[in-house]
Amino acid sequence: MRRRIAVIGLLFVFILSGFIARLAWLQLTPGFGHKNAAPAMSRTSWKRMSVMQRERNLVLDSGRGDFVDRYNKPITGETYYTLALFPVNMRFEDAETEKKWHQNVRQLAAMLNVTEGQLVSWWQELREPSFWHKGKDKLPYRLSDKQLQKLALLHLNGVRALPYRNRYLSAFAAKQALGYISQHPEHLELAYAKELESGKRKINELIGGSGLEKSLDNLLHGAGATSVSYFTDGNKGPLLGLNYRVTGPGNPYYPLQVQTTLDLELQNRLEAYIDAKPLKEGAVVVLDAENGDIVAMISRPQMEPLQLDNEKEWANHAIQAAVPGSIFKLVTEAAALEAGVTSEKERFTCNGEYGKYGLSCWKEGGHGTLTLQEGLAQSCNIVFATIAERLSAQQLQRTATALGIGKQAGWHSERAFGPFHHPLRLLQEEEAGRLFPAVAGVKTDGGVMAQSAIGQRDVLMTPLQAANLVVTLLNHGRVMEPRLVREIRYANGQRMVTIPAKSASAEDGRIRPATARKLLRSMEAVVDHGTGRSIRQGLWAVAGKSGTAEIIRAGAPRVNQWFTGYGPAQKPRYAVAVLAENRPPDSSNQATELFRGVMDILALYSR
């Protein structure tokens, strides 16, 4: 018995020693690869072959959170089937296998409307898995139901129809308010150094570059990507039994869903309208008259998130400061009434020339005798230069600040709350605008005051501020902070955080409700018989203020055309600001025309 045990033991030692010797030989001496391998591959050692055996990986869904509108309609994120090809070995063991392979490839090429040679050539050059793209399309090819049925009958290694998550819906254009995502290694290294070090983020991943995509990037990033893996050996041959494997984070709480305040259907209607005119450069902002929520925010030129060549061109013009022209006269009138330097009963005389500072009225020969309210209705420069010289710079600045002008208007928190471990501003790129230069010691003499009072010189305002100015007047002087997000939810529907509607801090003061009412009456007069009378007829009675600002663009004189107001006049529901930038000096006010059209769309939509 002992002898048998010893013999069996020696036999196991002998067999094990043989395996060890074989492994050592493979490791230390050149081996020969597969009979169909290329010559260079046949000289590859076992060690190199084991390294080359690898998992081919392709990302199907980044796991990034999506946006919906106020009614939970998707604004971003759609899933469709696309064609994925993986690097594979195209050498065959026999002629019959090769013949059948070519037959299948020809069918696939015909389905994609390319030649077999074009498809095979592209496929052979792959070093990493790739989606099929049609021509110069940036997005992976979208397979039809008929193509999916045909593809299911083909049996080709390295070819699969896979569900791809596309961020930008094909049904409508991207929105500048939401922003874009792109690769930005420098920003990743600055903002997410710890996450990069721990492996939670990768240096080449897409991150938010503007808008909500940027301000909420840390939350939108999610728990990780969903990808498909295809395992091959060193000769690009499939490893039997492993095939394709889809892996994802498996976290039921992600990706998140951000509910915005936007009305998607309304926004798309307005976009179609302004593009038909067209508005080449400028913005349209629609706010809820009660709480200042951003119902629609449109900027032109249109952003192309897959072709981000010129950031300045497609930046969000709704939150960029521009010279406002006569819409700023609302602020000047408020300041004069608040300071008590004039009243609605005072009468002014306009003969067309102010007599100093080179300032004249836009109407040749002047307006004659008119009241303060008529001065705004007729947008008389002489009236507003006169009352401006009675004001101090501090009085005009104080009123502008109390009306939310000269500072960022959008919703923000000054401290951490909920999942945000730092202060949050929803629209980080929003510009503050200004009244006077931020340079100490600059003199604000009569000429400066007169020019500033009519919205020229150094005055800057954003369309968002212009619309919110109207909301402030409609709310009796209470300044709201327009929000773009209502709440953020987990993937399972559970609420993560609510972004409450709120008013701005009153530390800068507020104008009196009586002053707000007087300005609203003046805005009604603008449309009734003033500079806005061309839009008096429409589905809703509206009120507002037009403006034309003289600017210089590329050394040539141009104008910014504005209109900001509200409707319906008797029971306001919306505040709207329209800016048409970089227009010819003698052109009609496109912003006024667009305002009327926007209001008519709002009236039809609200029925």
C-alpha cells in the first residue's frame, strides 16, 4: 500500500513538473503562434501574447444625468440602436468559412450603402472598438427597424447592434441655457484632482462646459458609464465563451434627472418663429410674471454642441451684457421719482436739441411740450437728460441696484445646501452688467449722467435683467431671482433636492410700489400711442418699452434693438425681453416686431 502511494505521488510530481517546464519554455523561448498568424505575430513570445489578449471596450451610455422641462418632457437623452464594430482577426481556417464571411459582409455593406471594400478597409484599420458613422456625421449611425431585422440574420464576429445613448435629441436644437459637454483635461485636473487620482473620473471624459451642464456637473456626472466588452486573443480572435458583456454601475439612484423651469413645447415654438424671421444675433427671454421662473431662454446664433469651434459666436446672449439704449429710461424714471426730483405732472419742452454734450432727440424738431409719462412713451432724450442732471450718480446707481441692474440676476445660493457642498449659481456665465465704469475717481458730470440716463455710454444690461426688471415692477418693486431648475430627482423618482423660487435680498433697498405703478402706466402708454404703437394690435393687449442703442462693431456703426414688456396688460402672465444685436443703423426695430410675435404665440399657447 505504501509502495502504491509513493508511486502515485511520484507520478503527480512528474506531471506537475512537466507543466512547470512547459510554462517556463513558453515564457523564456520564442514560440510559434497560430498557423494563420502574421509572421511578426508568430515570433511573439507567450508573455507578449498574454498581454495582447485583451478586453475591447465601447461606451454605450456615459451615465450622465438628463434634463426635462417643467412638465417632465425630455430635453436631453434618447436611446437608439447603432452599429458597433470590434477589431477582429480576418484570417480563416478554410475557404468555406471565408466565403460565408464575405457573403455576410457584402450584405452588411449594402445595408450601410457602401462597398464591401470600403467597409473591410475601415474595419481592418480599427485598433479599438468603434461605432459606424455615416459620412461626416458626428453621431453614430442610427439603425432602422428594418436594418435591425436584417442584421439579426447575419452572423459576423465583431459586429453588433447596440443601444446608444445620445445626449442631444434629434427632434430639436440644443439649448444654450443647458450648455454643452466636452473634453477639458485642464479643468478636470483643477476641479477634480482627487477624483482623478482615485479613478472615479478619467482625464478624457466629457464634462460640462457651460450653462447647467457646467454648474451641475458634479451631480450630473453620475455613478459611471455603461459599456460593452468584447474579449479577443492576441490575434484579434474571439475568446469562446466570453462573447459580449454589458457592464454598468448598477446604482438604482443614478443617473439623476434635473427638472428645469423651461416649457419645452413653447420654447421650440418660439425658436421656430424667430428663426423664420430670422433673428441672426440676439436673445429672447420669457419669465413667469409672478415668480420670475425662466419659461423660455433663446440665444442666437444657435449652438452646435457637436461642433464647438467658436465659443464667442454661440455663447448665451441672454445672459451677456449689451448696451441697452432707451429701455434703461425705465431705471432713470424710477430714480427720479424715488429721489423726488420730478413728478408725473411736470411738463418738459423738447425742441429736438439739448443744447450741450452734443445730445439731441431722435425726433427731428422735437416733441414739443410733454409730461414725464409722455416722455417715456415717446422715448424723448431731452426729458431724460434733463431729469438725469438733477440726480447724483449715487442716486441713479442706488435705484439701478434696487431694480436688480448691474448685478447677476439669476438664482443663486450664498452657502452650501442639500447635495451642494459649496455656494451655487445656476447660470455661472451670467454677466452682471454695469452703470458706471468700475474705476475709482471717474467723474460723473452732467454729460456722463445725461448719456447714461438714456442707456448709452458705459451702461450694460443683459436680456435676463431686462425681463426681470419688468417682473420687479409687476411685483411692486420686489426683485425676484429667475431660476432655471425646479428640482433634481434620483433615477428611481425619489427627490434629491428642491430649488425654491425666491426673491433677491432687499439689502440694496427696493423702490416704492407707487413708483412701480407709475412706470407700468408709462409702459402701457408706449404701446397705446408711443414708440411701440406699431404692435398695439394683437391677441393680447401688451405694454413695454422699446430701445435702440448705438454701438460700434468692427469699426462700423451698428445698433442694438430692444423691447421689454409684459402681457396681457390687464392681468400679466409673462415678462418678455427681446434683443436684436448688431443691426444696421437705419433698420426698423426688429426686437419690437419679435416681441409682438412672441406675445401672440404666448396668447395662443395659453388658451
